[in-house]
Amino acid sequence: MYDAGPGAGRGRAGQTFFLSEPAIRAILTGHRATFGKVDFIDTGHKGRYIVIAQKRKIDHLVVVAGVQASGKSRLIDALVADPRSPMAQQLGMDTNAEWGVQQFGNLGRKEPVDTPSVVLHYNISKHLIDGDIYQHNRALNDLISTAKKVTFVTMWTPPPQLLENFKRGRTNNWRKFILSQRHRKKTRRLLEMYENEASLHALYDDWFAFLQHYSDPGFVATYEPEYRLTPVNEWLLTPR
């Protein structure tokens, strides 16, 4: 239950709103990602309960970002499979730590990854699909604020290869494409962007501008035919 208090709502009398447990959980762990686990204690009164929210505690957060079909999942698999690899060591990954993988889209939907070291799978085009007007500036910032150390890795795939990867994935997901109107809309919007290189570059430019708010914007990862990490500020000076 939420009480707006007297005088709330432009001079109107106070209003009381009842929020369900799923709604509270979604607000605390999804829309705002500061909290991980949320427990509810029944007070014995209908519609009233005590909420105990535990703040996330992350030692090292590695944010692997990019657009759909750019190769984020494959890069994450390589990092987690061998934290002793030169690439993982360049990112400062602790070889003695247990690394968990967190899908950003699952925040608030599933139990949080219960490891102090986390690799985050982040789609930089998500706001184009879900309409989040805050883009990267709310839930992602919340999650970053809970980590002692953050490393960014942005996956870049040349537009022609990216378009080919996306079309191949769309073919593999034909059943979902046929049955889901939302998925068809999402697919068409991404396809339009992938076919327009200027739009794709603009999306990445917005992401890199966001990274400039941090002391270390991290690396750009490319695959040619092995993974290569280039500091973001160095990569931005090279022609794409």
C-alpha cells in the first residue's frame, strides 16, 4: 500500500494506492536495478505487507554490450569459459572468482545471479524496442552503482556481417516471427536499422557518448578471425 499523503495531487485529498507484490518486485528489481532479492512479510492485514529489499553487491561487473546478432553471447561464453585467457586478463577478470552471467532483460523477472563477479549481457538497442525513454540512464546506471569495479566491452561487427547474422537468426526463429506480432514489429525495426549504416553508427555513437560519463569507457571487441580488444577512445579515432 502506498499513501500519497494529505494535499497530494494538486490540492486534492490524500490518495491511497494498492500495489501488488509482482508490481513492487518489478519496480525495485527491473525498472530500478539497485536491488536484487525482494522478500515480502505478511502483516496479517489484507493488502498490507512489509517489503525487505536487498541491495545488489557486485565485486566486478563486466558489461558486454552491443546490438542483437553482434556476437555478445559468444564473447561472454569465451570469457566465462576461460578467465585465464589473455582477453579476459586484459579486462582484469579474477581467475579465482566464480563468474555468473546476467541477462539485462531478465532483471526483475528471475532470481538475480548469486555470484560476486558478474558478466552482464546488455543490448544497446533495447530502448528502441521497449520504448524506455531513459535509455541507458536508469536501470543500467543503478546496476553499475552496486559494483565496486566496472569494465565495459562493446561488441562491434561490421554492418554487412551484422545484417547477415540477423537475417540468419530471423530465419531460425521463424515460428516466433509468425506467431508473435510484437516480435514481428521488433524484427522489422531492427532490420531497417541494420540496412541503414548511418542509423547503426548513430546508435553506437549514443552508446559511446554514454560511456564517456565514466572514467574508463572500456574496450571495443572485434572478431577478425580472433577476438581483439581496442580501447574505446582509440577505436573512435579509426575509420569504420
